[in-house]
Amino acid sequence: MPLLPRDVKTALDLMKADPARQRSIGELAAACGVAGRTLQKHFRKFLGRTPGDVLRDLRLERVRLDLLRGWPDDGVAESAMRWGFSHLGRFAAAYRRRYGEAPSATVRRRRQVPARPALSTILSPVLDRPVVHVRPFELAGTAARRAATIADEIAAALLRDRWLAVGTAGNARYQLHGRIHGGGRCLRATVTLADLAAGRYLWADRWDGEVDDVFAFEEQVASGVATAVERSLRRAEVERVRGKDAAQLGPWSLTMRALPLAMTIEATALARALELLGRAMELAPHDALPMALAAWCHGTRGAHFFTPRPGEEKRAASTLARQAARLNSGDPRVEALLGAAHTLAHDLETATVHFDRALALDGGCVWAWNRSGWVNVYRGQTAEAIERFQIARSLDPADPLAFFCSIGIAAAHFEIGRYDEAAQWFAHGIAEHPQAVWSNRFRAPALALAGRREEARQSYVELVRAYPELTIAEIRSALPHTPRFYDRAAEGLASLGMR
């Protein structure tokens, strides 16, 4: 992951190289050249997790691979103990939380499928989701045989994604295939993702590694493929349902139809998104995703002046978020949406819990980094906020919510009185997302307080053109900024004529 400090990278490498080894925090920190408290602080700051959390998940991954591959004569207990779990009850509970099923259920599913396809016929424990078939990889060269299990490793990584399922070729719309070429001491993996129904490729990439470190090579490829597949499938699924008759769509397709509308942050688009999500929730009342997205939409309507009853919208956001939280099972993006909904409803404590969960499930969850930065802004923690927005942008510059990183950085600069910088970042956010006219509520006072009166007047005109009845009191109640932030914003807006 980008932007990790050296001690965190070193610790991760040590844990990945030998997950079964018992290391104290002090021993691990000494190997990384820092104090134990520093290492723990950096893990929480940059990964949102403790070293123990990370090590536990690495061990769970190794056990799951054992169970899915069906190592000869290996039972659940033997595999768990081999990878460092001494308490089988706690192991089973942790396994269920992470994968949505008991270890014994994984074994039963593996035994119920033909031996040759192995992992590629195992379905993820998810609701209505697109299915990906992972074909056995071609192995070219003697050295390539050392990476013969890479398809299993990739399928196991994909199984953790609650927005897709891994299944057989007969029921899959998407197909993942690859080739491993081994020459001398080097390995190269080339992987492609195809939309079988549309007859086109969606994505391709390649990785290089060394035969002597084949385990790390497989892990690197599996992690990279899982991230790329998630993004590619999300775009493909959104495109697939665009323009289709909503009356003919299932709950997943309705949610994908609503997703880009929800991310537009515009009144008409949000209203349409809520219509689609309402139907999705009727069809799939036990699916947390459409409910969490609807909670986000209600919170957004209440925070950005898209409704005459913002209080009702925020209460609806809280209610739906609480309901979705009871249904969610290991989906980091749903956790991020729930955190965002609670943030917009001014419940920062509950929001923080959801963001922490999202990053514990997936340290690279872009939405969690992006939206949790706003909690830092609202608490006046500006350095932490800017850092989180920068991490989110570096992880996925093309994310539909990336413009919020610019607006968030702008708000952080405004909080500490850097009005020129704030105005520039607000302008950058609007350039990235022209629908964000509402951000002029803070761009205009930033320009005014920076002494740029003509630009401030132009920004203010854009704001009141979109919201002619807007008042300072309404702006103060919209988002949970600090009193200092709102005092300076009110000062700037009053100087421009707002009552």
C-alpha cells in the first residue's frame, strides 16, 4: 500500500514471511528499528489496525487456503495450529467473522465440488452478485510449476470481496485467466479479465517475481488482481445496467443503477437513486448494500440543501444505517457507507466505529480513507484529515468520490486559517465535479477572508443562484464543523451580504 512508513512495511514483510511465528510487539519493533509504541501507533494510523489484527488475518488466510486446497490428511484443527492458532474456539469465531462461514463449512463445500476445478467452483457467501470464473492458469516452463496454486490464491482473495461471487464457468458472466512464464530464476504472471456475455476484455496486467520467493509472488499477484477486478467489475456492472428498464432489474442491478446517481451529489440524481434503492430494498430486504447506499443518499440530501426538511433526511440516514449495520457481514465498503451516513447525521462517534471496521477488513478501502478524513476535519484534526485524503486519492485517483478529497483538504486549510490555500482547493474540487456548487458556501468566505473580494463575489453569486433562500443559520446546521470554522465562515458570508 502506498505511503506506508518504513517500519510498517518491514513489519508487514516479516509477518507475511512467517505468519506462524510468535513475535512480541517488542521483538517486532526491534527488528523494525522503532519503539513498540511507535510501531503500534503507525499501524493504527496508516492501516487502521493493530499488528496483532494484521497477523491474525494473515494466519486466517493461510488456514483458508489449506482448507480450500484440501491438503492431504489435514483437518481444521491441524491447519489452525500449524498457522499459530492455539485457541480453537477463538479461531473459529474469527474465521466466521472474516469469511461469513464456519471452517467446517469451507471444508464441506470443497468436498462437494469436482477435484479438478477446486477453488474455481466455490461460491462466495453473498447475495445477488456478479459471478467470476477463475480458470486454471497456463504454466509455461519448469519454474512456472512452482506457482501452480496461484489460481487458488487469486480465487481466495476474490472470495473476500462481498461485491462478487466466484463460481463455475456455466453460471459466470466474467472470466479471469492467466499465464505464468518461468525463465531461469524469474517468474512473470499475465492476467486478463473478460466479460463473456459482451465478448470483450475489461482489464489486463502483469507482474514479475522470483522463483526463490514464489509465495510472496503469488500473494502480490492475488492482491493486485483482487483490487483490479473489484474496480473493473463495478464499472462494468454500472455500464451494463445503464439505460435498462428499472422494472426488469433485480436488487443488485438496481443498486448498480443507483450507484453513479448517488455519487453525483445532485438533487435530482439523489432522488432517482433513492427510488431505485427503495425497490432494491423491497426485493432484497436482507441485503445491507442498497440500505447503506440509501442511508448515504438521505444524509447527503440533508447536508447539501437538497430538501426543505434536512432534519428528517438525517434521521432517515441514521435509521437506515443502523438497520444495515445489523445485516452487514464483512463488507468494508458497506461499513464505509454507514460511517459516511452517520457522519452526515452528525454522529461522529458511531461513524468512527464503522470506518475503523472498514479499514480493519480492508486497509485499502478508498471510501473509508476518504470519508473518515471528514471526521478528522469536523474534529479540528487537520493534519490527520489531509493525510487521509491524500491516501484516498493515491489509492484510486479515478474514484467517483475523489473530488471530495480536494474539498476536504480545502476545509482542513479553512479550519486553520489558510484561506488562500482553502480557496484554491475548493476551486479544484469544483473543477473535478462541477455539480459541487454547494461547496461555494465555504469557498466564497475563504476568498473573502483572503482579501480576494471580486472572486469572492463571483463565488457567492454562484451559490445564491443555486440556493437563493439560503441563510447563514442553515449553513451552520448542515455539517458538524467546529464553532471556529463556522464563525469564520459566517463572517465571510455576512461580508458578502448573506443574512
